Amino acid sequence: MILISEDVWSADFEALAKSFPIIREPELWRNQDALRGKLSTATALVVRNRTQVTRDLIASAKNLKIIARAGAGLDNIDLKAADDHGVVVSAALGINATAVAEQTLALALALSRKIIELDSSTREGQWNRKAGVEISGKTWGLLGFGATARATAELLKGFNVRILAYDPFAKPEKSYLDSLNCQMSSLDEVISNSDYLSVHLPATTETREIIDSKKLSTMQKSAILISVGRGEVINEADLEQALRDGVIAGAGLDVRAQEPPTDKRFTDLGNVILAPHIAGITHESQAAIDRVLVSEIRAALSGGQQSHAVGAIKQAK
Ligand SMILES: NC(=O)c1ccc[n+]([C@@H]2O[C@H](COP(=O)([O-])OP(=O)(O)OC[C@H]3O[C@@H](n4cnc5c(N)ncnc54)[C@H](O)[C@@H]3O)[C@@H](O)[C@H]2O)c1
């Protein structure tokens, strides 16, 4: 049986259901005991980012062959435990990069041209022709230079920007960097020189709250920060203060330290646009991800090869 513990479904899963029994419970992630019970007979588990796939859970799922993660980021899956128990973890990494890049640009453009603010005032009958700023000709900083950052850099080709990127683990070819008008730089250089700073970092012990009041104070007063990686990378209290004090000009936050947030932070600030972790979610990216996952599950359950395994186990037992 294939168990889907979150809101994942599409025509591809519909087709899969003709070959394998599927239990689909979009709210199951909320109840770890119920999840454990259902998983005891499952051969495949499909999750987004809410199901906590812990070592305990994996150990209790004796028939489990594959965990399929719809989306990028593996924070909610104990990959080492899956490796130890011989379970394949497949994820469609990088497939939603274009979607994230478009949302990054959308947030930057909306903040630059005050689109939300002027939409509200125009609806209220005002005719407030407030000048915005242009992205063209500016410096754009990327923190992290993986799939989503590169997709953003590709889109920025049309904007004639200079790009600075910080990622000590990435080793891009010089010709590729040149094609993007991009230069790899230090963290401090990227932060202090950018008119736009988009954050594409995963949450790790090194990146947690890497953006704090100290770093924010080195940014330009006119700078716009876009956060589309993981919310934990930013100290939100420090960012809120910086936005109130005019240390930076604005922020677009797709991801938050706590999701969904239980506080009202940022909600009264006109220089912030908030989004519900939606950057990677478009009809196109979801369809592409589901196609990959369904093919991985089919292969895992019928002795075939997995091509999107992200852990040490590359072939289902
Ligand atoms: N908002 C969304 O909807 C959405 C969608 C996709 C991905 N994400 C998240 O965005 C993050 C990036 O996604 P991606 O697809 O670009 O991932 P990726 O793995 O392709 O790239 C991440 C990059 O971060 C770099 N990195 C890791 N630790 C670093 C550090 N300490 N300092 C500097 N660089 C470091 C890595 O070298 C890598 O190049 C992930 O956490 C992912 O979960 C969010």
C-alpha cells in the first residue's frame, strides 16, 4: 500500500492508483500515532514538508521501501535513519527552481514598484503616483548558489544586473558565471554590496540566523531582502526591527522560521510582502514533481531503478 500523509495528488497519482492501492490522508501528518499505525503496512510513503519522518517512524515501518518527498528540502526526513533501514528517499530536487526564481522576481518587483501598497490606495479612490525603483543596473546578491539561486540568476539576465553570489561549496565554471555577469564573493561582500539580496540557503547549523542585526546593519539602506530558502536562516526579530528602523528598505518573505507563524510579526509593516511558502508551488512545478515521484514509486515497487534517490540507498529492497 502507498500512503500519502499530506496534500499530494494529481493525474499521475490517479494513474498510479490503478496499479497499486493508495491511502490518501492529507491531514495524517498531524497525528504521529495514527501515521505510525497506517505506515506499518505501507511499502511507500509520500510526504511534503509537514510529516515528520523520524528515525522511530522509519524503524516501525517494516515494509517500507521508499519515501517520496514532494518538493525540495529534506529537513523533515531523517535521511540517515532511512539509509540505516535500507529505505530509498526520492526527492524531485531542483524541479521547482524556476517557480522559486519567478516568485523571487515577483516579490522584488512588487516591493520595488510598491504594487501592493498602490493597489490598496487606488482601490480606496486615491491616485497616488509614488515613484518606485528599478532593478535594472543594480547589484543583486545571492546567498546560496544552488538550483533556485541559479534559476534566479538566469531570469535576471534580462535585467542587466551585476550578480554577487556566496556559496563556499559551489564550484561553478567561470564561463557559466560570466554568462550570468556573476562573481563568487564572501558573505560580507555580498550582504553589504547588494541592492537586492535573495536568500536561497537551506537551514543548517551554519546557516541558522546567519542574517541577524549585525549583518543587517551592514546592508544598504535602500536594500530589499527576499527570503525563499528556509526561514530559520533569518533572525526574524532582528529583521523586523531593521525594517521598522529603516536599516533596510523592504523584505519579501516566502518562508518563515515557524510555519505557519503563530505570531503577527511583520503584518503591520507596509514595506514587507508575506507569502505562505508558495515560491516553489506552481501548477507546472507540481505536475513535474508528481511525474518524477510517481515514476520513482513505480520503479521501487516493481524492482526498477530509482533515478532521484538522495540518500545512500539508491535501489529499493
Ligand atoms: N520557498 C520555497 O517554496 C522553496 C522551494 C524550493 C526550495 N526551497 C528551499 O530553498 C533552499 C535552497 O533550495 P535549492 O533548490 O536552491 O537547493 P540546492 O541544494 O540546489 O542549493 C543550496 C545551496 O546552498 C549552499 N549552502 C549550503 N550551506 C551553505 C552555507 N553554510 N553557506 C553558503 N551556502 C551554503 C549549497 O552549497 C547549495 O549550493 C532549500 O532549503 C530548499 O528547501 C524553498
